[in-house]
Amino acid sequence: MDALFARWESNTTPGGVVGIIRDGVVIYEHPFGMANLDFSIPNTPRTLFHIASISKQFTAFAILLLQQDSRLSLDDDVRKYVPELPDFGKTITLRHLLHHTSGFPVSLWVGSRPSASLSR
């Protein structure tokens, strides 16, 4: 893995962090390059990345793989998997999320907890 990412192992290039988990155990974790070139801040295993829309395709593909294996249904209520989401008064399914038709009144940030202001 180190050889694959060696070109980013520098204090002059942006980089990232690679982590590999097998059976729930981290078996590889290594930062490469810089988190911030302007302030010379290197990446660390705890660097937070603003991934925005980059991950949507990967998440959708993973969900479709789980559906193919009959481990979930696209018509499942999303709160089955994210129970802390508030009840918006209608069922929001995985299919809605995949097609961006959920009708969420606000953007929900990954890692944040829904607050009372998110209720309908």
C-alpha cells in the first residue's frame, strides 16, 4: 500500500489517509501528504476531510450491492438504518435518498446529530 501512495508522501503535495479494516479491526492506517499546504499541516489518521458529493456514487453502489445480496430493500425506511433521524411525517426510503427525492427540508451533515430544529 505504501508504494501505491508513495508519490503523495511529501510535505509539498496534498494527500489523504488510507485505512483498511478487516473484520472490524484496523489492519492498516497511514496518512500521506499534507492536509493544508498554506499552513504546512500534514495529514494524520485523525484528519477530517470535507468529502461533499464525492462519496455519493460509492455509497449508492454499496447500497445496490447490499440490495443485490438481499440484505436490504430500496423501499426500506431510512430510519431502520439511521434511527436518530426525526420523523418528517412520511416514510423516507433508501430509494428516495438514492434518487435525491427524499424531500428533506434541510441538509444533514455526516457526523452531526439531528437537532430539534430539524423536526417538521
